[in-house]
Amino acid sequence: ANAEFPLPDVGEGLTRAEIVAWKVAEGDTVVVNQVIVESETAKSLVELPSPFAGVVTRLLVAEGQTVEVGTPIIAVDDASA
């Protein structure tokens, strides 16, 4: 089943972050806690770990794009029925 990962709130009270660099590509297999993307807020550069294990099916946000917290940024097929 496809699982979408929303941009998390990094706890600084900020509502948006820029996707700086993807560390994975569509078709890649990821494991839980693998760094999948670098995002930048007004205060810091943050590496986000994957909450899922599986195969990346889509990168939903392009590098350089700024998105609101809660916006789905990646879809992973977690191999569940």
C-alpha cells in the first residue's frame, strides 16, 4: 500500500520549509530512519528520516519548492497488502 509522508513540524513554530535536496529517488528502497530529504526552515537545515520502509513511488515535491507543514512530500510503497 502507498503511504504518504507529510512534511513534519520540526517544533520551531514554523509552518513552512523548503525542500533543499532529496537523498532518495523514485524506485529506491528505503528503510525506517534513513535520511530521505534535507529541508530548510527560516531557522535551520534539517535532515528528515523516513518513517517507513519500502520502495519510493513518488517524490511529491521538487527541490527548491517551499511547502506548508502537513503537505505530503513523498510516497512509499510499504509492501503491505
